[in-house]
Amino acid sequence: MKFRFLTMVNSHNRFDFMPRFYDARKERLNLMLEKYKIIHSDAENEDDINRKIALRQAMTDSWGNRKNRVSQNKSANMRVVLIVIAILFLGYYIFRKSAIQAHEQEIVVHQMD
């Protein structure tokens, strides 16, 4: 009796990687060409095309806005630091309170003796 699962060998799989490149200059040129075509065309849906271009530009601006990302990272880091400080303070307060109570109990026990 043959155990097929013991003798099975995986077939060779090729790795096919197609690199993608981004050229900002080419993107700007294409955007300018689209705007030129819109201006000089007699299209009925000129408003739709203008809205698409405005949306694309707004998305590009918001994704590429480094200042916005930096400020968001700073605020997130500050929030984490404040939470850690609050937890440390709370832990110190709890342990300090329990230490004071334990010390007071020792004093009471010593006074009873």
C-alpha cells in the first residue's frame, strides 16, 4: 500500500514580480493634459470631469501632506505618554495608600502589645 501524501512533492512555483514606479512629473503632466482637454473640448459632462479632477487633486494633497501626518503622530505619542503617566501615578497612589494602611496597622498592633 502506497502512502501518497508521504511521497508528494510540491511543484515549482515561479515568482513573478512586476515593479511599479511612480513618476510625479509624469503625473503632473497627465493632469495638465486632462485639464487642457477639458478646456478645449465641447463635452457635456465637463462638470463631472472637473469634479473628478478636483477630487483626485484633493486626495493627492491629503495623502502627501507630511505636516498633517507629523502632527497626528505627535498628538498620538503625547496621548500615549499621558496615559502611561496617569497609570504610573495611579499605581503609585494605590501602593502608597496600601503601604500607609499597613504601617498604621503595625502601629496599632505595637500599641496593643
